[in-house]
Amino acid sequence: MTTYYTKDHEYVRVEGDTGIVGITDYAQSQLGDVVFVELPEVGKAVKAGGEAAVVESVKAASDVYAPVSGEVVAVNDGLPDSPATINEDPEGQGWFMKIRLADKGELAGLMDEAAYKAMIGA
Amino acid sequence: MAETAESDLKHTPLDAWHVAQGARMVPFAGYSMPVQYKDGILTEHLWTRAHAGLFDVSHMGQCFVHSDSWEKTAAALEALVPADILNLKPGQQRYSQLLAPDGGILDDLMITRSAYEGHEGWAYLVVNAGCKDADYAHIAGHLPAGVSLRLEADLALIALQGPEAVEVIATMVPAIRTVPFMTYHAAQLDGVWLQISRSGYTGEDGVEISIPARDVVAFCDRLLQDPRVRPIGLGARDSLRLEAGLCLYGHDIDTTTSPVEADLKWSIQKRRREQGGFPGAERIRRELAGGPSRLRVGLLPEGRQPAREGAEIMAEGRRIGVVTSGGFGPSVNGPVAMGYVEAAFAKPGTPVSLIVRGKELPARIAPMPFVPHRYFR
């Protein structure tokens, strides 16, 4: 399993033909305390770079974009009731959704961990 | 607001201190200011409601209007603001607004009557950072002969807010315990004069302290040694004042809103309502008599999603107003907002909807404050 990153600070962890999507630890640290999250409905078709979810901190609202195109096959149901999980464990328990990848070729346009870390200056 | 280039930003005397405390600095009103420290906005907000939060508000404008008598100074100020200034007692402070000729609000400010012997004709003013240059020009341009404006650039201003704030100050200045809300108390501490007012912008008990800029870092270090005190950034300052139902200039009040529309008529005392004599008096007295056409109200959205500034307020299938401040209230543990609605919809409990990200979010008009004030009277 490999994790890919977008310039908008989403990650997609690919397992087989499914990608687990969320926002990075850097994204949550910039956003601050998350107080609200809106997830898509299971079955929704999303496009790479299209709006997939909404996350709001005390200070601001942000769109979460789908890193890859495909069908939303699962969402993290517990997240809207405990949005702080996104701050505590963004790349683990704080995942947003699982997307069945429509085109694995899209992954080539994303960053690997080393490239993402370089971008955020980590 | 356009972001000012980093190099053009002004810095308060606590700039390096903020960075040393782990602050994230952002441009605000032309200054580099801490939006939050390591704890984050939510924790800082709740800390202030439970203990004592230390805020740097040195970016705000501190100045004096003075003459050889209180009557002269008060009359000069009453030509600019709708509050009763003449009947302030020595050391008493009052909230008011600088008004434009049409009754719109140029800025809101605090005015304090001096309690010092030899300074009977002095008033101390605190105005907003983003308005201060325009305010000073406006005030100076309207003062009659014999009344002067004096700017104070070498003063810092800090606030200590929360239920434990006064006890923290009392360890150094015991007399502060009995000083009532909206009153000034001067104290000398290790040779440094502190001008302490029992006031603030959080809805909590607490103080604001004017102190020479050269002494403020040492004083804040001393405050921080008390385990009840933590530094608090602008982010929590905003969520605290929003829960307290207090206006933010440039958002909830501006040149298009009158004090009556802004539900600030409590700040216009009886003699001024009857006599007028302030800018926009005709409009304001008409609104006081007949009610304004729109009113600032509180809004409680249903569910968890915040409605932010600019969200349209709808009822009966049409737009009846707009949100001017909104976000998540950490002490309410839910979204809170304020905005202006047509007067017919201003009654608490009235159902409305807010347009958030293209969708209608159900909400209700709600009384403010959202969190009860805990002022010491």
C-alpha cells in the first residue's frame, strides 16, 4: 500500500483498487481545531480535483477535494460526531472516505511522501 | 482586507515575546499579531472562560483629549459621540461610538474620565487599531479652541480576562478586587505605573492595563509565572467576543449602521436622547422613537455547521438580512452568529434560514449574549 498526496494537502492511501482519503497532518495543523465535517454520500461519483467534503475549524471553512476520480464506497460515519479526530489522528482514525479508483493512472499525477514533505518544508 | 506585505507590518512591543510563546503571527489591522499560540483557539477560548487569558491589544489606539476643565472636554467629546460624557465620574469609563453626520459609526471606543489631581480636564480614549489614524484626524479636526488631542505611542495595552483574572492582578494590586466594572484604578508596581480598568472584550470579569511600552514584556513575563495565566491570541478573542454578543468594528458595525440598528441604544444615555447635539442625532432620535428598519440580532444555526460573515439570512422565501459575524462558539459548543435582519423578524425564536455553501441552513433568532456576561458590578 502506498500513500499519495495532493498540493491541497489531501492524502490517498491506496489498497488494491480502493483509496482511503483524508487530510494530512500538516493540513490539520494549519486549519486548527476542526468543529464540523460534511462527508459525501456513499455511492457519489467524485472527480479528481472536485469537491468531495467540507471541513470547518473555529476560524475557517475549507473544501476537501478528491485526490482521485471514482465512486465513494464508504465514509467515516463517526467523524461528524467527533470532528476533533481529524486533529488527533488525521492520517489514521481521522480518514474521510474510501474511493474506488476509476483510473489508477491518475496516481502518477500526485506526489509521493518525499515530494510532499519537500513541498511543506518538513 | 488586502494583506499587508510582511515588511510593512507594524509590531507591538510584545512582538518577540509572542514568538517566544509559540505564537502563529498573522497580519491584522496593519500589525503582525498572534492569531493563536501552541494550545490552539479552542483551548485558549475555554481557558479564558475558566481561568485567566492574557491578550496583547497594544495595536489599539490610546490617546487623550484634554482641556483646562472637564466641562470643556466633555462638551467637545459630546459633539462627536452620543454617550453622556459630562456626567462621567472621575475614573468612570463608558463605551460609545464616533458618529458620522448621517449617524453611521466611524468607530467604537472607550472613554474614561481622569481621576488625577491636576488632570481634571482629561479624558482617556481607546480606539480600534484599524481606524486609529482616521479617528485621530477626525477628532483633531473637530476639537474647539482650548481642547487638544494627545497621542500616546509609547503605551502598551494588555488585557487579562476570565474568572481568575482579577485575583491574579490582586496578588500585585489588592485594591483591584473592589473596583467595579467600567472603572479605572491607577497603581504603581515596582516603580511602574499601571492604568487598570475593569473592562474587556470577552464577557468575562477582567481588566485592561495600559503600561509603558518599555515595561510591558517584564510585566507579561511576571503574569505568566502565575499558573492561572496563559497567552491568548486573536482567534479566541474573536470567538469570545462573539459569544458575548459584542460588536467587531468593520464587521458588525460600520459607517452604514447606526447605533440603534446595531442594538447599542443602551449606550446612548437619557440626556443625550432628549437633547441630541451629536452627529446623526436626527436619524438616531427618529430610530429611537419609531424603531429602526433593521436590527442586529443573534442567530443560532441548527446542527453543527457554522454560518460565517456574508451568509444571507432568508425568511418567507426572500432575503431579510445578512450575517456579519459567525463561527463556532467553543463554550456554547455549537455554531453562533450575529447579523442584521428586517425589524419585523428580529424577535427571538423567529425561524429563519442561512445560506451556507449554497444550501439553506435552518436557524433561529436568539437573544445575546450567547454566554452570560460575568461582569463585576
